Amino acid sequence: MRSTAEIARCARSASLSVAALAASLAFPGWVAAETLKIGVINSVTGPEAPIGENLTNGIKLAEEDLAKSGTKVELVWEDDTGKPQIAMSAMEKLATRDGVAGVVGPYTSASANAVAKLAQRYQVPLLVPAAAKEEITRQGYQWVYRLNAPANVYAQVLLDAVTEVGKPKTIAFIYENTDFGTSTADAGKKYAEKKGIKIVADEPYSKGSPDYRSTLTKVKSLNPELVFMVSYVVDAILLMRQAREVGLKPQAFLGGGAGFTTAQFASDKAISGNVLTSTQWADDVKWPGASDFAKRYLSKFGKEPTYHAACAYASMMIMADTAAKQGGDRKKIRNALASGSWKGIMGDVKFEAYDGYTNQNKHPMLVLQIQNGNFAAVYPPDFATKKPVYPFPGW
Amino acid sequence: MRVLLQSTASGILIGGVYALVGIGLTIIYGVMRVINFAHGELLMIGMYLTWIIFTSFGVDPFLSIAITIPAMFLFGAFLQRVLINRVLNALPQNQILLTIGLGLVLSNVVMLIYTSDYKIITTRYSSSTINLAGLPISTPLAISLLITTVITAILYFFLLKTDTGQAIRATAQDRDAAQLMGINVKRMSVLAFGIGTALAGTAGALVSPTYYIFPQVGGAFTLKAFVIVVLGGMGSVIGATLGGIIIGVTESLAAVYVSSGMKEVFVYVLFLLVLLFKPAGLLGRSRM
Amino acid sequence: MRGARQVKTFGRIHLTASGFAALPLLIVAAVVAALFVFPWLVASPYLLHLMILLFLSVAMGESWNVIGGYCGQYSVGHAAYFGVGAYAALMLLQYKHIAPWWGVWVAIAAALIISLLIGTICFRLRGPYFVLASIAVAEIIRLVVLNWKQLTNGAEGILLVDIPPLMLGGRLVTDWLSKTPFYYLGLILALATLLVNYLVQHSKLGYYLQAIREDQDAAHSLGINLSFYKNVALAISALLTALSGVFYGLYIGFIDPASVLGVDLSVQMVLICIIGGIGTNFGPVVGALVLVPLSEALRANLLSKFLFSIGVVQETSRVGGFLKENLAHAHVLIYGILVVVVILFMPDGVLGFGKKLIARRARPLSATPTPLVGGLDGST
């Protein structure tokens, strides 16, 4: 026989647990786990998936290293399928439901730009590893940090490299009609004008077209000395194949990152020879641990890493390490990111405000040239391991 | 001048592929009066089949059409028996929706199996060219144009000279009369859909050395195929061939003289003009 | 008995709204009231988000229903109105700082102009040709928006910075920073589209539209001005779709040509209607109820988690891994399968199928043949 008091206590605890259950359904953040959570937004599926895979693998290597050093983090993976709206939903979920301490990602420029706005609104530290669009860190968002160099550097370093070894006077731009393509090409056009190189063609194309031959023929007839292309992998391959077909022969092919930096592109020797591309990272650069990272990646995943893998790895290491040291407090993490400095496979990392950028790491980019199916760093001189072949010797 | 010639040449080459897709669609419409919105996906399946054969057995894409054609024919016949047959007498709108649904199923099943990663076939001649009167002509596209011409010729011969071919044409002309004449119209429908699918799949196989392969590749081709069929005249094989070439050249010239991003707009505007002013198309009979 | 009531109201179709007995009306009122109170009880932004998506899908489906379901003109290019609405409102807000409650009028005007244009061009065409033309027009609009960078920012899209706070008579109604105002806006939008559908269906306009749907030539010979009524239906549909587009743009805060003008969006609008039950008032609601939770459950891997938790599949096994990776993207596949199933076996959609089941049990001798599309016997 239970006393009235006992029954009352039972009833109270029962109703409390029901209330707690109801509350946890309505306010999932309340019953958050004790472990430190870091969100990852990436293009796991969708058209950007092949490159997205590099970010995933880079972060997985970071996970291993973090575990080895005793930093306890739980990663919450979200797939944005390459679409900004989905990246935004993912960010909302991470910020409000999962209660993450910080977020690394997304991959694409469009997604990163959209998510940056939300990071600022929900006050979650966001570290963008590899997105090029300049605007991302030009909006004064105090909660958004970017590791990689922005689009203007992609173009700058390429044009600086060629003007070092030659005197090109005209340039043609062929780029995909997307956020990434347009913003990188715009940066390129601005810098070309600054360097006094005349823009003779401006051809945005719709991704997924089988036939670029007419566009390339048109460009060829304008005789550009430089051809600057911005594409993801398959378009890069198609463009170069068809460029070879129509006999487009400028003094140099300049590839604005992404597709042109993948091993898949390089291995197609018939078309990739002597293409210059700008990149955030190469495995033969003298940054601490860079070549080991490449070897580890190759043995674990069977492919060579692109710069995206290195960027993602470094970003996750920085974010997780900072988050753990600050006990998962978002504000403290933000302050630590703003004031800290790191050294790793991406070289020196420090987030600064300059030239209208905020929380932007002044990352130096490299120019690689594909020589015989392999990437060789040719510029800037501090990082160069080989001399560039210029002008383009022909097909 | 060179640019004009070059882009016209590329237009004709790619137009040949479009034509093959269009012919398949026009046969299906002609015989069954079904607007097949899944046609692009059938092309996509042909591409993946070619890719599988290429990567697993190392067979050249052009040679593997010997396998692709019968395989796709059987697949098409299967689809017809199981799905399309049931809506032959339904409202055209329902037929359209069924084929849209079918297209979604096909592309998404492939996406589940192979992911949306873009696949690319690289052969020795993927970027080589033949020199024709000083113009570089893409080798794989030239070969595919050749094969397309051969297939079209065989098809035309089949439709004109053989009994089965004439039975198909009779069914297309007047289904009821054909049935009264003792033609098994059900079997003709199966044949028509099978042939249409085989042609779409073959077009996919032919274009695969010069393009890339992904589950959603069908979408772009379906709409263009309709433009071609309407332009050429629903039910006319020669019309579809002409239509394909015209669309290919229009696209190519628009890319050069206007802008690469807007080239499809010209195709669609042409489509609307044809629908409004000459809906029977160049060679078809008015069937609206 | 339900069957008897149906027969009775058929004759009094002008006096009583068909099938509108007291009980269903009360249920509807109760549901609406519950929906209004919902945000007070539930604060989870995620659940509110799901409801908002639901309202948006209902609105899109109901908008399409006016032209596709009642009038029988299957436009598969409705993304044109959605996207034009979204772009008009957002461009004005972002570049000219015109608040969306003024911008929405411009969006509506733009959509109406486009619908008149499309109507004049396309309504001469019948059936499948109309479908093709509608797709072509939507694609042209998408490509123009994509390439006209100075106007629309092209592929980069428009990322909304801020919506100005809504003030009424000096008092702040909302600053748009939480989900709640969007919830109510979405709910009102969905209810409005339902209301418009109901009004159209039970008006003379509705009769003309259904007559056109059933047999255009017969309707014409009866003196119905085909092109006028088709254009009216399209205008109504375009207006509602544009409103949905504006709502989407404001809520999500980001639009680009692919997300608001793509063919897949147009197809989705049609699917919501078809799967639910075309030509019915509540069909699109059912369709939205089927599609939205399904796609979200799949995307968030809830289905896989459920299977793992009840032990049917091991998470670490190959099947488990496959499910975890891929089921999230299977929702479009399931839409496709649903469409095929619905067309083949349930041409009246899930709603029609459900009603047939109920009717068959209540009235074993079915006198009226069931038409393939919609119901001219006054059943909703």
C-alpha cells in the first residue's frame, strides 16, 4: 500500500519526465549530449560530389589525428547535395537542433555564401575551407572565417606567373555559368584589366552541354594569347578535348582551380599537358607535414588528394582544437579563432582583416603546371620546384 | 568565314546524334500516339550500358552498339508490355505523366546505383580529329554520324520494304483500319517502342565518347527530341532526321553568334514558332 | 448513410455546397484552429520548418489545380510564375529596398502579364502540345534570367540580406527573425489557395472550366469562349503560384534560376496534385501530406534510423551502409514510383482512391461510373 505522499511523488516525477520528454522534443537543444560537436556541411552527393569526396576524406584524416591527440569531438555530417538552399537547412539544423560548437564547410561558393549569413545570424563559428567567392568574407561577418585564398588570388597568381615569363596582351575567358565560375572569372577579368591585358572574349557556358566546339572556334578566331577557364572536372576535360579538336593554341591555358587540379584531369595526358592551374596546396610544398599528408591520403584512399582535402583537414584540425580548448563555448571559440595562429600542412594560418576582408587567412596560392601527367609547382619562386613551360608548345 | 563553316560542321555532327534520338521518339509517337517523356532517360540507360561494357570488358563504345541495340530493344519491349500498354487508351495527359514518372524512376534508380558522379569515357580517339577541307572534324562525332546514317538507312529500308515494317507504318497511319486488316496492332506497339528505345540507347552509346555520363543527362535531350520531332513532323522519320540537323546547326550558330549561354533559347523559340505557325512540321501531317 | 446523402445533394447542387454536411465542416474548422495555435505549443524550429514546407507545397499544388485539375490544361511550366514572382519581389527588396508587401503586387502583375502572354501563345495548342509549349516557355524564362546578369545577378542568385520589419500603425508586428511569422504567412497562403479552389469549383467559372476539360469542342459548340476562360483559369493559377514564389523567396532567403525556375519544380507541382487527386479541392493537400514528410523523413535519414533501431537491418552491414548513404536521396525515386502507381491504378489520386474505398463500403451498388480524371458528379 503506497502512502499518499509516495503516490504524489510518483505522480510528480512521472509528470516531470513526461514534461522533460515533451520539452526535449520541442527543445532538442536542452537535452544535448555532453560531447563536443562540430558540424560538417559538404557536397557528398550531387554534381560536385567527386571533389566533395576530397573534403570528406581530408576531414576523416583529421578525425584520426584528433583522436590520437586525445581531442574528443563528435562530427555531425550534413550533405548539401550541391544546393545552397539545402546547405542553409543543414546549417539551421546544426545550429538549432544539434547544438554544434562550430561548423566546417560547405564546399561550393554558393553554399558557403548562403551559410555564412546564417552563421552570423545564429552566432555559430563557421570555418570555410575551400570556397572561392570573395563576398563570403567581405560582408563584415564576425562569425565567419575562411582558410583558403579567395577568388581574386586564383586569378592574380596565375596572371602574375605568366607575366613573369612572357608578355601576353590578350585574354579570353571561358567559364561555367554558376556562382563559382562567374565570381572567379569576374576576379580574373578585373585583374587582367589591371595588368593591361585586353579581354577579347567573355564566354559563360551552361554546364552539362555536350558541345563547346562552336564557342571554342569563336574564341580561336579572336586569337587570344591566354585562355582562362573556370570549370569543374568533366567540363574541364571536355573543354580541353574540344579545344584540341578545333586547334585552339594560345600561349597558355589557365585553369582557375577546381576541375583543373584533379588527378583525373591530369592523367588524361593527351589534353592536360602544360595546363597551368592555381591551387591552394600541393604535396611538394615545404609546409610542415604536407608530403606526409599526401602519402597518407594516397595509401588510405587510393587516390591523390586535391587541395580541397588539405584545406578541409587543416580547417577541421583548427576548429576542433580551438573548440576543445574553449570548452565548446561558441563565443570563446570565435574569439580564439580571431586571435589565434596555427602552422600546419597549409602553412601559416592567421585570420586577419585587410582590404575589405574580415577573418580571412592570407593564404598564398601556388601555380601548378601539369607536366607529363603530373602536377609541378612552378610559381611563386619560393615554392617552385620546376620551371614553367611557356608558351604552350602545341598539341 | 572559317568560324561559320566550323560551327556549321559541328552543328551537323551533333545534329546527327539528336536526329537519332528524334527518330526513336517519332516512331513511338507515330505508332502509339504516346508522348514519351522518358526518352532522354532511355538514352541515359544506353550511355550507362556502354560505360559498363567499356569499363568491365574494354569493348570500344562504337563496337559495343552491337550489344546495346538488342539489349535496349528488349528493355523497350518490356517497358511497353508492362507499363505503356496500359495507358494506350487513356488521356494523353495521363500518358505524359506516366512517362514522366517512368523517367524519374529510371534516372533515380541509376543514381542510387552509380551515384551522381559524372563518368567519362576516354578512348584513344576521344580528342582526335580528321581534317576535312581544312576544318578539323571530331573523329568520334564523325564516326557516330556515319553509323547514324547507316542505321537510318537500314531503318528506312525496314519500314518501306519489309512486311513488318509496312505493318508498323499501317498501324501508324490508321490503327483501327490496320487492325481490321489483320495486323496485330498490339505487337506493332511493342515493336515500335522497342525500336524507339533501341535508337535512343544507341544515340547514347554514340555520344558517350565525346560527352560525359550522369543520371540526369536525359533531361536536356528529351526536350530537344520533342523540338526535333515537332519540327520534322510527328511520325516522319526523314522529318526527324532533318529536324535533328537543323536543331544542331541552330544551336551551334547561336552559341557562336549570340552567346553560349543563350543557345538553347533559340531552339525553344524556334519550337514555339513551329508549334504556332506550322504545327504539322516540315514533313508531317496535321494531327492536332 | 453517406451514400444516400450524396445522391440527395446532387440535385441541390446550387443550394448546398456539395458534400458539405456539418460534420466535415466542423472537422475542417477544428484542424484549422489547431494549426493556428500550433506555434504556441511547439517551439521547435525544425517542426515549424516542416509545417511551412507543407503549407508551401499545398499552396503550389492548389494553384496548379485551378488550371491543371479543373481546366484540364496540364502546364508543366508553372515554375515560370513561381520564379518570376520570387525574382520580382526579391529584386525589388534587395536592389531597390522596396518592402515585400509592396513588391508582392509587382510580382503578381508580372506573373499575370506572363500568364496572358503564355496563354495567348499556348492555348491554341491542344493536350500534349500545350504541355510541351509550357515547358519550352518556362525554360526560355529560366535561361533569360540566368543570362541577364545585370538584372538578376545570373547564376549567383539573390541572397537576401534583410527583410524590413513590418509595422502596423507604429507598432511592430514582426521583425521576421524567427519562423513564426513565416508559419502564419504560409498557413494563410495555403488556406487562401484552398478557398480560391473551392470558390472556383462551386461557381459558374468552375463549370465552364470543367466543361472545357471534359470536351473542349462540345464546350465550344455550347458557346463557351474557350480562350477567355482558359486564360482566366491560368491567370488565377499564375497569381497564386507567384504568391507561393514570393513566400518561398522571403522564407528561404536565397533564390537562383535553378531553384525557382527549373523544370523539376514544375514537375513537382504537378506531382503534388496528381498523387493527391487531381481536380479535387483537397487532393493537393493529401499530395503534400504524402510528399513533404516523406521527403524530409528520407533526407534526414529517419527511415534508415528507424529500420536500424527496430533491428531489421544492422547499421554496419553492407545493406545498412547502402541504406544510410542512399535512402536520403531516394525521395525523388519514390515520387516517380508513386506517380506511376497512381496513374496506373489510382487515376483519381490517393484521395480519390480513399473515397472510392469508403464509397464502395457504404454504397455497394455503384451506379455512377468513375471518370478517369476528377469528378463531374460534384464530389470534391
